[in-house]
Amino acid sequence: MSFSGTASSTEGASAPLSSPFQVGSCRSLAFAPDFKVSTSGKTSKADGASLDAKVIYPAGALGANQASSQSNIASVKVDLPKQLPSRLTTLQKACLAATFEADPSSCPAASRIGVVRASTPVLPVPLSGPVYFVSHGGEAFPSLVVVLQGDGVRVDLTAATFISKAGITSSTFRSIPDVPISSFELYLPRAGTQR
């Protein structure tokens, strides 16, 4: 219900500080992101298919962005239809976790499966970067790791990957940073193509 602390001077004097703070009406915030997914429609067993996903928050009252007019996304789970199967040869080329943690740019080129771009009103520039499959020991399938970078900030978003016996591939981001976004675009091209 309040912030409190102590202010100290270089001369050794101190004074208590406090300020009331109360958050309310969170349940009344809107939650209406626009979600669009598309694919090239050109698929093959050898090259797979492309996937382009976009999440865009609409402008609020008087042009206010999502930061002041919308609730944030807490987690995301995406299930792909059987018509968009994961290519086993791509999964087998995942970057080793130790290599990724040391320096993602040293991961094998085949483990880089796409690109991402996100805009937030918190930073003056959009964040962007590569998307990798990263193999952590003991996991049945490699994780999907989205690397967002810009303005001296780096955020890695990690999704657990699972492929069911029915051939449904799912990626689950169990936790999304509580940061407002204006847009988020993820592009996973067909094998052998880049954006």
C-alpha cells in the first residue's frame, strides 16, 4: 500500500521516506490484442513451411498505447496444426545450451530458424533478433528461444517445445516479462530461405 525507504546524505545524515501507492481497477483493463498467423501455403516434407505470427495491441483512448490501456500477456501456448509439422532434421540441428549461453552468435547457422521484432513504449527503439532451437540436456525436444535486443537491452524468451503422437507441435512460453508491447512479430521461414 506504500513505498518506503531512507534517504542518506554524503555527510551521514538520514531521513525516512514514504509515499502511499495503491493499484486499483486492474480487472477493468481491456485485453484485446490482435493476433494474426499466416503461412506461405507452399509446403514440402523437405523444406517444411513458413510461419509468420503477429500480435498487435490497438491504440487506446486518445491514442494511448497498450501500456496505459490494456492488460499484458502473461503466457502463450501455440499449437500448430498437423499440416505444419516440425521437421526432424531441423530439430536435430539445435544449438547446444552451453554454446548458446556463452554466445548465441556462435550457434550453428542451422539452429537459427527465424527472426523476431517487438516494439514497446518503454524503449526508444524496437527490439529485434534471431530465433533459435536450443538443446538442453534431458529434454525430449529442443526449446524455442527468441532473442530480443536493442538499446542495450537483451531479453531471451524461452518456449518449451512438444510434439504429440498425433503430430501436433506446441510451443509454450510459460512466462512473458511484464512489459507493455505495441507489437510483436515472429517470422519462421521455410528451410533454405531467410528474411
